[in-house]
Amino acid sequence: MRRSTARNIAIVLVIAALVAIVPGGGAAANVLLQAMYLVFLSTLWWFGAMMYRQHRVALYSLGDGRRAVLYSALAVAFLTLTASQKLWASSAGTIAWCVLLVASVYAALAVVWSARQY
């Protein structure tokens, strides 16, 4: 085992011990997890804003109907990802989460596919 691998394993074990042993470690881990989730969603939002700015002319050339379908699909996907924790709490919610994400990806890909047929 290389030295860096052993060091990385030791770091993970120390962090796991802190979460398990220190009072309030579980709450701190939850706060850190929520912060990382917010960073992930913010990064997705920033990426979407940059893509919108770069491809604004192409988006307007889609027409109102296709653009509405595309924006709706993106909104449903974003809201579904935001509500993941609540939806995963039940089996029906998990199925709804999968259906919503698959439907939004399908709708977005259908718009892209129909726009490229010309």
C-alpha cells in the first residue's frame, strides 16, 4: 500500500471516529452534507445560467412551444432534485422521483432531437 493511500484511509477513519464519538458529531455531519448539497444545486444553477447565456439565440429559435416544454422539463428536474430527501422517504415517493426525472429528461431530449431534425 502506498503512503498516500494509507494517509487517505487514516483521514477517513479519523473523520468517521469524530462523527461517531464527539457529541453532536452526527448533527455536524448533517449540516456539512446539506451544505454540500446546496453547493451542488448552486453549481447546477450556475451551469444552466451559463448555458442559457451562450445559447440564447438557439433557444429563441426553438419557438414558444418547444421552449416552454424545455423550460418546464428543466424546472421539474430541478424541483425533483431539490425534493429528493422528502420523496425518498416512501416507496411511492421514490417511484414518483424516478418517473419525474425520467419524464423531464425525455422531454428535454425530445426537444433537442426535434430541433436537430432540420
